[in-house]
Amino acid sequence: MTSPARAAEPGGARLSGTVRARFETPVSFQVDGRILERRVDAGDRVEPGQVLFRLDPRDYAQAVSVASADLEAARAELETAASETRRNRDLLDREFISEQVFERVQLAEKNARERAQAALARLEQARNNLDYTELAATRGGTLIEVTGEPGQVVAAGQPLGVIAQHGDSEVEVFLPERFGVPKSGRVVQAGATVATLSLREAAGAADQATRTWKARYSFAEPAQVASDDAQGAAALRLGSVVKVELDAGGDGAGVLEVPVGAINERGHGPQVWVIRDGRAEPVRVTLLDMDAENARIVGDLEIGTSVISLGTHLLQSGMPVRALE
């Protein structure tokens, strides 16, 4: 079954966006190990200093014991070397030994002191590593995802969760090239404005795969939204997908509308299928937004081009097909 691609209604740039925290911090251990305990779940609010995960500390505790023993041995060696220096200094004053012999004694004491300092540094490092077996939140916020589980072996730096810091949230959108970067817009729900937006930042280069620009828009009046419209505030929760109208300053030229069933994605981005010479061929498109029936797209298609709107999941490039009237 096919349907013609229609020109979308004139207006600003209408896209889908995602509500994100302005600052999202991945959390990870600074050392390797096996997770012994997980104390949080996704959605929990955490405070600075709150312990999120614990690693099995046994290996690191043993390393502290070894480093402590090495330090005691190095200090004993230093004490012996210092005593030897004092004894030889007395012999030098009595001219029983030469300056060269005394210099060798001093050098031995210096080496012993450096070994003691190195042993102390290793002990401090071992203690730090033991402390790192507890992963604590550095800032307050909400955990928007958690991946670590007890028994899991993790590497240093491997993200185990993301903390969305308390404070301002914003909307992240991906802009097609022809739209430029609008400076303002609004979040809409059921035809009504939920919140107004202003541009905070835009990527300096296009995404290599989708050829779109990532932009983030701040809420101009988040406090008013939260207090005056409970339904609107719920729509602006972190992670929510929202409809955004941006003041692109154009007439929406190039934006097409197709049935939702025409959109197909197989790990390579959204695409639609057209019939060329009796065979199905995919056409890559940029998906702006969609509702229960229609999707708004931008792509290398002309108005009136027939797109396959049913059964696209069964198609392969070059497959012989016939349009049903």
C-alpha cells in the first residue's frame, strides 16, 4: 500500500525533543574490582557524599598492609643509616676515616631516606585506592540511569550511572541543516504552549551519521510552568519526549508529512521506501516529529512522491513490489 508524501502545514520548525538536565554527570569507580553492594536505584535522589556502590575491598586492604610493612622496613633501614652517619661523623672528626668514606656513608643515608619517602607515598596511594572502593556522589541530583549490579566486575572509569544535577533542565533537539539554529521556541502539548524556550547552546559541527545539529534550549519560565500547570509540569520531567515548535522564521518549505507506517528504522536511522522501476528502494530521511497517524520528515523526496506505508518491515532493497490501489 502506498501514500503520497504531502507538504506539511506552514509554520515554524516542529520537532521532537527530550527533556534533559543541564548537567549530567557519569559516575564511575577510580579503581577496578567486583561490585559488592549497590545502594541506589534509577530515579533515586542522592546527596553529596552519599555512597552509591561499594567494591570488594579485600585486595586493596591487603595492599595497604603490604605497603605499611614496607614503610616500617624502610624507616628501620633509615634509622640504621642515620646512626651509621652519626658514628662515622665522630670517626671523621678524630681523623680515623677519610672524607671519601664519610661521603659514601652519607649517600647510603640519603638513599635510605628516599626509599622511606617512596614507601610512604605507596602507602598513601594504597590507602587512597582502598577509599576508592566506595563510590560516593560528588553532587546532589537524580539518578537517571544505573547499570552496575552486585557481583559485576568493573574497570576503572566504567560508567555505572548518570546523575542529573539539581537545577535547571532544558530540551535537547536535533536540527536539520535547512532549519538553521532558531533562537527561541516553545513546548506544545495538545495544541497549547506548555513552556517557552530560548537557545542555550548549539553544536559546532553536524553529526556524522544523521547530518543534524544538536542544540539545547533552556526553559524561559520553568517556575511558572511548574506552579500554574501541573499537567504541563509532568510533561517536562527528565527524560520526557516533548513536541517543540521553534521560531525558524520560515514557511516550513521542504517539510513533508507521511503516514507513521511509512517510517522504518533498522539501526541505520529513519527511512522511507519508494517504488522505482517496480522495485523497493529506501530513502534516508530526518524524522522531525510524529503523532498517532502522521510523521513530519525532511529528506530527498518531492511532494506527491508515493511512499510505501504498510509492511515496510518486510522490505529489502531491490525487492520487486507492486503498488496497490
